[in-house]
Amino acid sequence: MTIQHGQQQWDARNYDRSMPFVSAFGQEVVQWLNPQAGERIIDWGCGTGDLSARIAESGAKVHGIDFSQEMIREAMTKYPHLSFEHADGQHWSTDLPADAIFSNAALHWMKDAPSTVRAMAKAVRPGGRLVAEFGGKGNIASISMALEDVMTAKGWYEASMNPWYFPSIGEYASLLEQFGFRVMQAIHFDRPTSLQYGEQGMVNWLDTFAGSYLNHLTKEQRVNVIHNVVEQTRPHLMKEGQWVVDYSRIRVYAVRNG
């Protein structure tokens, strides 16, 4: 079968309800950003806007962009006083370069990494900063392997289904340097992440994040794939009745060369 790209779809309200850890962990990234009053800051992959709003509390002028129309609509509903735009972070451009770019849990969805970094470099002024956190090499390895194994066994897998880009820290730092950033600090760390709702937690995670594997399936096929992925990952990720996902993150602070 031929799988069309862009089949990841978002239920923005369910995302907020089921995956609150995404924004919660992003609070530390905001601290790295250290936004200042009057600065113009772009939230690159802003989701439903929670961290945009947190940054704006500093007095900074925040503009959030996201590829998901559903996420942007929800962000505009929740924070009507802030600026949001439906846009592809792999190619977005602006005539007014920002003082800083912030991104949390978004860059790993932008598989054309060179185009993304090029766009970010053009969107921030010389001397401006980029502060980002995203999935690094080894992120959700158990889930990715299970999805590929289960889909392959049924004859349904294609490489284009994988929506994620999880680089090594050296790979991403080199990419930043190639497009004119100086990497001031970068860390790659494991962060086992507990999911809510007990046994149902992994089902919710797959429903939320694995749409590019699942959305073309019939309801029965989808239920079957999710069941098999749950059972394959259970020995590795179920800890005392709670799902703990094998997250591995890169966090980076870089400055645009003058």
C-alpha cells in the first residue's frame, strides 16, 4: 500500500488532557530561554500554546507557529491575546528576525532537519538565541521497534510511516553549526516518563502520537495493531502497573553568529 505523508492528526483538547507532561517538562526549557520583557520570541511548534503563554508572562512578544491547524485553533481559543499562525516549521520565514527561537517537543516531528535549521537561522537575528528540546537518538526506541515489528508482520509497514527524526547530539550540533549557529550548550539525557491512566496509558499514547502508522487502518486493524504493540512493549515499559516510556531528549542552547 502507498501511505500518504502528513497523516498524523491531532485532537488538541485530548492532547492537553492526556499528555500534560509535554508542557510540564517544557517549563525547564523556558528557564533556559530566560525570556526578557520586550523581546520578540518565536515558539517553533507551539502546540496548544501553553508554553507560549508562559513565555509571554515575562513581557516578551511571542508568536507561535505550528503545522497542526487543530493545535493552532485551540491555542487561539485558549490564549486569544497572543499571536499564533498555522505554518510549517520546515519552511517558515519572516521579514522581522526574532531575538530568540524557542521549541519544545516539536523539532523531532520536522523530518527535513536541514530545511528546519536553515529556516530557524533566517528567522533569528545575529546574536539571537535558539533554545530547544526534542527527542534524541534512542527516544521511544521500544515503541518504535514494536510499531515496525507489528506492522511488518502484517505486511503493512513502509519506512515513510515513521514521522520522527531523532538525531544524535553530534549530528544536530553539526547541523546547527553548518547553518550559522554557535552551540553554547547541548545535553543528551534519558528521561523515563510516566503516563497517566494506568493500563490505558499506552493506548492513549499510541492514539495520540502514532497516527502516521494507524490512521489509514480500519477500526478493527487499528485496535489489533495497538493491542500487539502494547503487549510487545509491556515487558520493557510497564513498571508496577504504570507505563513508563523510554524518552531520551536533546536540549540545546545556541547563538546565531553575527
